[in-house]
Amino acid sequence: MNKIMVIGVGSGVGKSTFARRLGELTGIEVTHLDRLFWRPGWVEARLEEFREAQQQVVQNEKWIIEGNYTGTFTIREPHADTIIYLELPLYVCLYRVFKRRMQYHGKTRDDIGEGCEEKIDWAFLRFILTTYRPRKEKMKKRMQLYANEGKTVHYLKTPKQMKGFLNTYKKE
């Protein structure tokens, strides 16, 4: 387990927290895709710039890359040896998004681009609500493809499974 993709069903599932903790336990550097994608004021990075930043990371001997951004999966997939997929119920994800909004009100999280204060708007909520079920189905199929390709796939569907997985690793 040297090149790890941490992906999930959507916002609020715990990808960033899980990846950060896994990085602490294994000593592997974590790259948060939101930090590469978002510029101050929630301005999107240019696609070429976003892709190039990922291409540099995947050349490292070890890495954990956290985030979905399915349009750039093809950069990470060929290099990854381990895929960790997190899936919690929609209501839990929504609860966590609202909790995060309250916790980081007026602040920028360390897993997001500088100058991007925590926010929730209707477009973001609509995105979560409309993409959850279709993404769940697509990810299920994607995990099967990864397993068929010989990648190690971990499909974690409860907080207990996530905690249990993390408890199996100790910093080298």
C-alpha cells in the first residue's frame, strides 16, 4: 500500500479526515484535490494546471490522494495500488456538511484551497442530493473494475469500518 486513492460517495463522507489520519499513521504524504483545484474566493484552477499538479504527485514513490474529481481519475488510476472507497448514508453526509459549515464558519479548512471560507449554497446542496444515488451505483461498478485489475480495494460503509481500518496501521 504505497499509492492510495481515497474516494467516496460524495461530500461529507469523510474523505479528507480519513486520508489525513491514514497519512499520519503511515507517514505517507496526503494530497487533497480540493487544495489543488480551488483558488482564493472559490475560483476554479485551470484544467491543465489541475491535471499537471496531479501528474507530478503520482510520480512520487508513495502518496495518498484524496478526492473524487472523476474527470481526472485517469491520471491517478494507472498508478494507484490501493483504492479506499467510503460510503455512508446520504443523511449522514448531509449532517456532516452542515456540521462542517458550523464548525468552520468564516474559516478555511486545511484540506481546501487558501482563501476559500467554508460555505453552503443551494447549488452545492443540489449537487449532493442529485449525485448521491447515481454516484453510488457508478462507484460500485468502478470498485469491481479496480478489483478485476488487481488493485487492492477497500469498500468501507460505516464509521466503525473506517475506524477499524485505520486501527490496523501504525506509523513505520
